[in-house]
Amino acid sequence: MPQFLLLLHHPNPERFKKLPPDELQAAIAKYMAWTQKPFSVSSNRLDPDGGRVMRQNGGSPVVTDGPFGETKEVCGGYFLIEAADYDDAVRLTLDHPHLQHGGTIEVRKIWQP
């Protein structure tokens, strides 16, 4: 079955740091519960305090501090799921808690030659 990468973007990742402890724990529990869905293959949170962005500039690589490129949203983590096609991947993702927390989910199919 094809695999799809769900890239979790958020315009304000600092929002989670400002949640009261009980609300933060409830949010984390929802994300963790989503990993138990039968179509979920793996997931992980990305370190919000680091990263590098690499670009080619005049034939030489240029490395700058990240974790983001020219974007207004930060990619904070990912899920890898299995689905029949894009429509199925979207359908399976409609109840993802990231959407309830103001985030964006980018759905990308893993290329299979």
C-alpha cells in the first residue's frame, strides 16, 4: 500500500509552550492516540530549537540556521501513514488533532519507482 508523509506545520509553535500543563498533556495525549490508528506507520516531533537550511548560491552551498526556510509556518513533526491514494490519505487525516490546534497538514506521497 502507498505511504504518505503528513508534515505538520504551525504558524505559532510557541503556542504550545503557553498552554497550562493540563491542556498541554491533553493535547499530547490526542497526538499520541492518533499514532495508534491502524494506518499509522510512524511519527516523530522535530526539535524546535535547531535545524539548518541549505541552498545553492553561485555554485557554492550556503548554510543558515533553521528550522525553516522562507515560510510563515514551522514544520514541527511528521506522521507516516498508509493509504490507497491522496483522497484516502486526506480522509484518514481529517480527524488529526493538529488541525484542531490551528495547524496545517501537508500530505505528500512517498515516491515509489
